[in-house]
Amino acid sequence: MSQPIRLKDHEKDARLVRGRVVVGAVAVVVLVCVLIARLYFLQVIQYDYHSTLSENNRVHVQPIPPSRGLIYDRNGVVIADNRPSFSLSMTRERSGDWAQILDTIVEVLELTPDDRIIFEKRMKQGRRPFEPVPILFELTEEQIARIAVNQFRLPGVEVVAQLVRHYPQGAHFAHSVGYMGRIAEKELKSLDPVNYSGTHHIGKTGVERFYEDELHGQVGYEEVETNARGRVLRVLKRTDPVPGKDIVLSLDIKLQEAAEKALDGRRGAIVAMDPATGEVLAMVSAPSFDPNLFVTGISFKAYAELRDSIDRPLFNRVLRGLYPPGSTIKPVVAIAGLDSGVVTAQTRVFDPGYYMLPNYDHKYRNWNRTGDGYVDLDTAIMRSNDTYFYDLAHKLGIDRLANYMNKFGIGQKVSLDMFEESPGLMPSRDWKRITRRQAWFPGETLILGIGQGYMQVTPLQLAQATTLVANKGIWNRPHLAKTIDGVPPVDPNPMPNVVLHDPTSWDKVNHGMQQVMHGARGTARKASIGAQYRIAGKSGTAQVVAIKQGEKYDRSKVQERHRDHALFVGFAPADAPKIVVAVMLENGEAGSGVAAPVVRQVMDAWLLGPDGLLKPEYASSANPEAAAREE
């Protein structure tokens, strides 16, 4: 039987549709209410917050690095300035795949694989977020054009104009002024992150490093409006940076050049000082190097050549070179003997050509193997008699000897503003017991009396010790800065003056040093011939390798770099010193024959005028007539 056909219930369907429409409408209304509520929350309640975010996306604060202070010599000649240059910088956060971008830069500019390695190293160094990193300096016009043409391939890369340190005098002041270089990751952690924002270079050595805070200045800022790509549209506000302070050095470029000429290409060091102030007039360490190579990043090849050179051009011999002082220390030993009362100026010692300690059979040889007979203090200094100073050192003993040497700056840093200075070494009983675990032997005291043994000094320390003799004990720390922003530097820790029981002891030693140059038997008499002023000096020869007891030094049997060092210290005019000079020539062998003429040339360059005559301001203290009478 067939089923009846069911009729459609329109009423029921209508109710179902109406129910769904109502539910949908309610849902729509709820969602609209939620949307309106959210819109109200964002636009009204959090208006300040989101407007600030929007403003920060539009407005950025960019640091403006200060221009670095300039450095001049005492006559106003520029030693370090700032030169405008175009550099290529990259912001990692805006570059995406920055490694690929570096490849593109190398391709576009046709650079070498070594350049690519340097770029990557610079990008990986510590930095602040969104801070552009300079990767290539001193762009040429062609390189700038290539970057502009390929800008669409180089997101986050831009050409920036900036000031770069430049040393117009080249290698002349490399070891004194130093150089600047890129801030290392370790240095970044210790620097003020605010004041050094936007700065990528810092002083690495010399004056540049010691006076970094004064030379750097204070950072400035500018608020700029940028588009979505970070390009600057306009400057809204600017706070100018405070430039670094200018520094005038005590160095004199003409005297510096004269000292370099006197070295004549030999390895060595020269220090010239004004004894009245402690100002360093010339400071030469040879060979030298061009500091401009380090400012924007030196190549691997160029650095390897400097680092591996047997002549060590990067090594500052004036401040870090440690050498036995040889006989140049004898005037200080003489002062110690006179002041302690163990000898007088009239005390005589018989010199048969050697010295022997009581109850010992070892002979400590004088450089003059035939001996000088009876010698007093004056003759001992003039002849540089080793036997006399062996005996004097033995009478003093190591304790008193070390104490006096320390008063003259031996074994400690003496400068006011030279960062790399080494303290040298003045040995003592305690030093040997701690470092060598051995007792002190009498023979070691003897050889200290002639500047050999464990004693190690820098040329700067020798110059300062000689300055104290010239100054009669008045301490003025050696310094390179004459004025900083027009103000002379102040010594925060002045050294106590060397005060003697009998002040005439200074004059007695001074006279002996004059006899070295002007006496009939003076060891450096030839270097004073024709001088228009009196010179007080002392030669020294420092052994590089020891020779056996009883053997005589034979230069033909010694390799050139194993030969003795030649040293000489002196001041002039002797009775009213205006300049002190210390010279060290590596493997120069003869202090009186090789180093003394160098000292004379430096003194002439300072004391004589262009006409070859003594400058008027020095004439009253030169006393050449007395020199002629004694000769």
C-alpha cells in the first residue's frame, strides 16, 4: 500500500529561520560591540601609549659624535687633526641577510677576499642595536658612484660623511702621540655607552690613549623624522656636541727631526728634556712607523710586516725598552757615596786594572786593563773608572745603593702622562729572595755599581735621573702635554725632591761630568770639540751577552745584534742646564765614541740658532771661555 505524501510545514520552517536569524543577529551585534569596545580601548583609553609608539616609529634620536681635539707641537705645528672622509656603513637590523649584502658590496666595489673577512669581523664586533657599523673608510668618488647605482641591492647600507683622524707628520711622532683605532669589544664594555654612542674609534697608544677623555669631547643628539624604511626626512631638534679639548705638546718638531737625523737610520732611542719643567722636547724611538695605517684598519699583510720585523718598529724603546744603564749610572752612584759619607771628593782608590773583594780571588776588571793608578771622585767620573765604582758600591752595600737609586727614579715609573712606560728594575735583597729564591751575593753589588747585572732601565728613566743631577735634586716628572685646552697639566702625585746632607755634592759630580767632555783625559772629549757651551755628560756601554772571565771583548767574534749597546747622558750648559739628553744606540758598542756625538748634535740643534751661533738667551750661562781654558 503506498505511503501518503507529507505536506511541507511552512510554519515550522519559518520559525527555524527566524531563530537562526535572531542568533546570527545577536552574534553580529555582540561582535560589533566587542569591536567597538576594543576600538574604544585602543583609541581612547590607550591613546597616549599608542601615540607614543607611533611617534617613536616616526621620530628617532641619533647621536652626533663630537669632533676630536687637535694635537700640536710647542710651536703650533699640527701633529694630529681630523680629516673629512666618506665611509660605508651598514645597519644589521635593516639589512636582512647581512652576510649576503657583504658579498654584494665586495662584488660591486671589486674588493679582495681579505676585505670581506675584515668586513665580517667588524660586523660581528659588539655594538648597540640599530647602530650603523662603518665597514669601509675613505671611499673614492668611483666607489661612491657604484654604491649609489646599486643602492637597491644594498638595503641598510649607506655612504656617510665623517671626520677621520689624520697624522700629517707621519712617523715622526708615532711613539709619543700614538694612534687611534677601532673600538674593540672589550673596550666597548668599559666606555660610557652614552658619550661614545656614534663613536667608532678610540686612542690606542701614546698621548691619544692617555688623554682620551680630554680629546674625545661630549656627544650631541638630533631628533629626526624617518619614513618606514628608516630614511631621514627632516631634523626636528638638534643638540650640538661639545668638541674635544686641544692639546699642545712640549715636543718640538725641529728638535725631533734633528734627533732622528742624528740617529742616521740606526736602531735606538733619544730623549731630550727641559730640566726646569720636565717637558719632553724630543722623543725618538727608531725605527718608527706610519700611525695613519692603524686609524681606519691596517691590512693583515701590512701589520704582519711591522709585527714580524726584526727591527721591531712598533716597539717603543724610550718607554718600554729595558737596558743595563752601564756607566751612565755612575754619577748617581757617586751622589749616593758622597751623601752617605762612605767617600769624599778627595777619597782615592788605587786601580791596578781590576778590583778584588777581600778573601775572594775573582778579579772584577776595569775597562782600562792597565789601570789608572790612584783615582779620586773627579778622575773616576772623567775616566769612567770601574775599579773606583766597584769599591764605592761595596762600601755602600746593596741596601743603601737600592735606596738611593729608587730616589732617582730607577725601578719605578717616572712620567706624568706616558701610558706605556715600564717601571724597569732596581734589584734588592728582597727582590732576589722573592723572584730567584736565592741570597744576595757581594759580587752582585759590585757590578750594580757600574750599571750591569740585574738592573734594567728605560731611556726615559736615564734621562730623568740625569735631570735630577742637573736640577740638584728637584723632581719634575717628564711629561708630553704642555697645555690641555690652555691649562698646564698638574702632577697629582709629586715625587719628593732628593735632598742631600751636603748640597755641594751636586757640584762635585757636575764637575766630574764636565771633565768627561772637556777634561784632558775625558772619555768623550772629542764630542765637545768646537762647542760654544760647556757640557756635562757620562758615557756608558751595556753588555748584551756576557763574556768569560779574563776574555777581552772582540767585536769581530760577536754577531752584530749581540754587540754592546752604546749609551750617553748629558746636560748643557753645565752650570745652568737648559736641556738634558739621553741616547741609547742598540749594538752601537761605544758610548763615548758613538752615542756622545749624537747627544752633541741634539744639543746643538736646541742651543744654537740658524746662524750656528749660541742663542742669546743661553749665552750668559754657556761660559765657553772657561771651557777653552780647561781644554
